Amino acid sequence: MSAKRVMPAPLGSLTYSAADEEKRRGVRRMKALATGLLLAVALVYGLAKWSQSAGAGAWAGYVAAAAEAGMVGALADWFAVTALFRRPMGLPIPHTAIIPTKKDQLGQSLGDFVGENFLSGEVVRVRLRAVGIGSRLGAWLSRPEHADRVTDELATAVRGALTVLRDSDVQAVVGEAITRRADAAEVAPGIGAMLEKVVADGGHRKVVDLVCVRAHDWLVAHGDSVMEAVTGGAPGWTPRFVDRKVGERVYKELLRFAGEMRDMPDHPARGAVDRFLGDFARDLQSDTDTRARVERLKSDLLGRGEVQDVIASVWASVRAMIVAAAEDERSELRLRVRAGILSLGARMAGDERLREKVDGWLEDAAVYVVTTYRDEITLLITDTVAGWDAEHTSRKIEAHIGRDLQFIRINGTVVGALAGLCIYGLTRGLGG
């Protein structure tokens, strides 16, 4: 025989746990006690009435009156308690089985009550101000073990977020953001201002020095190639030895020129480079044609696949770096985050103005949430209660409050008996 399959409870439905069943057993015990007390009072009433008819003393009348009133009180309270959850003795008496029949109205009333008394902006603000979250949070964060815990949780959240995110999606978003930002901003004036400052400070001269050194070295290493290029471009009717002589002459002049530029900081060609760069920097800032050409070049570069590949590779490198730093407990990133948390906690604990700011932010955020989503929250309560099964709802509520309700029956029996005794005694005292 196959085992019975237990279906999961629907979302939002009531669950009946072992703790609930234990409470129901307690309710049954209290029911037995209250019913036993009713039967005991009924037995006392019967014995008292028999004794009274057998000629016993006046005490029998007092006992009978007390027992009779106790039975009335017990029965009345039994009816009231039973009517909350079911129809007494199955009779269709009006205004009974209140919880099963009025469940939806109770849910609506509960939702309205919560919305009016708990989800009020002023109530939330007063309660949060009384709690003093800023002070408590500051004291909590200022402890090293708590800062370690927050750092660990943040690291876990970062790793999880980066794991969930797809690289292709992030790369597309980053690439689009960079492209859109670059298209929206004209780069030529900024480049021109930066170049102008570099030239004014002489920062470009080291680059010129490097170019001169590399050019001279290249000419030394590729002399034959230079001469072949020169002789190869000569007319066909010139003698070969003349072409050779011209090539050697050109090569020596190039080598001399490159050596002089390398060794003479005040070489006229270097001054020409300085003037060219200065003019170009000013054109980038003020010349319309130059700026337009730079913008076209920028658009062409951004549209190339190689640039998008660079963006993709940068994101992959950044992602790997962040994940590695989040996993390493001694990484600079985690150490700085931990130090920042401790510093924030200490400031919040000692700076009253900061605490007031934090409290104000939290209060504003909480008030915004409850005022904006109050209807959704109360509707959640109403719909959840409406989705509960009436019978299970009654059982659940009875399991939690039924024991106290049985005390009402016991108290009704005792109070009724005392009231009956007092009434009987007063009646006898007045000559009734």
C-alpha cells in the first residue's frame, strides 16, 4: 500500500500544528472541568431539593437557590461560549456560530482596525521616535563583532548579486550607459583644456623625448630599409649608383636630425611641436570644424566592436576583483567596509545631530511606506482572512483562546451560585 501523500497547504491558508493540537487537548480538559462543575451543581441542586422536601432545615433552601442560580449561570455562559464557534446543539439559533459566519466581516474589521490604529503616519512616527533607533543602531554597530557580522552579510549579498547578474546584461547596460553619456557630452573642449594645461606645464616633453629616442633607434636599426625606400622611389632613368648615393645622403640627414632632436632640448623642431600642440589645444576649444571632426571620430570609435569588447573585458575584470575581495576576509575592501561601519556606529552613538538625522530618515521612510501602501496592507489582511476555511478558523481560534473561555463558564457557575444565594437570602430576609 502506498503511503498517503500530504498536499502542501495553499499559500495564506491556516496550518494546524502539533502545538495547536496540544492546546486543543488543554481546551478539552477545561471543557470537561467546566461541564463537570455544571453536573456537580445540578447534583447539589437535586440533593438540596430532595432534602428540602424531606423536611430538612432552612439551609436546604439556601443551597438549592445557590445551585439553581449556578446552573443558570453555567448554562448561559456555555451558550455564549459555544455560540462563538458553532451552533449550540446544532440548532439554527440567530447570532450563533459567529466566527464561521462572520469570518469575512471580522477580517474586514481587523484590516480597518490595523489601518486606522497601527498604520497611521503619526502613530508610526511617535513609536519610532520613542524607540530611538539611531541611538540603538549606533551602539550596536560600534561593537566589533556586530561590524564583522554586517560586513559578512554585505559580502554575501554582493557575491549573490554578482552571481545572479548575467554578464551579457550588465555589459549591455554599461555599454549603453557609456555610449549615451559620451554622445550627450562634447569631448573636444575638455580634451583641449587638458592638452593646453599639459603643454603649458611641459608635461608633453617626456613623451617627445621618448618619441625622439625611439625614432633614432629605429633609424639605426633599419638603415637598409630607409635607403631601399628612397632608391625604390627614384626615376627609372637615373643611374643606380646615383640612387644609392642619394639614399645614403637622405638616411644620414634623417639620422642626424633625429639625433639632434634627441639631444637638444631647444631644437627648433621641438619648438614647432610645442606650437602645434598649443594651436591644436586652442582649436579643440574654439574651432567649430575641429570640434566637429573630433565628435565624428568619437562616434566612430564608440561604434566599433573593439571598444565594446574593451567594455566587456573591463566589467569581467571588475566583477572578478569584487568577488575575490568579498570572499577574502582580509581584503582591503572588507577591511575598509568594516572600519567604515565601526566609525559610523561610533559617530551615531556619540553625535546627537547624526542620530536625529538617522531617526528622521527612518521615520520619513516608514511613514511613506505605511501611508502609501496602507490600503494594500489592510487588503492583504482582509483577503488572507477571507481565504481561510471557516471550520479551520474556528478550530484555530478555539485552540488559542478556548481554555480562557472555559474559565468563563466556571466563573459563570460560581458567580451565578453566589448571586442566587444572595438573592435568596435577601428575599428571605425581607419576608419573602
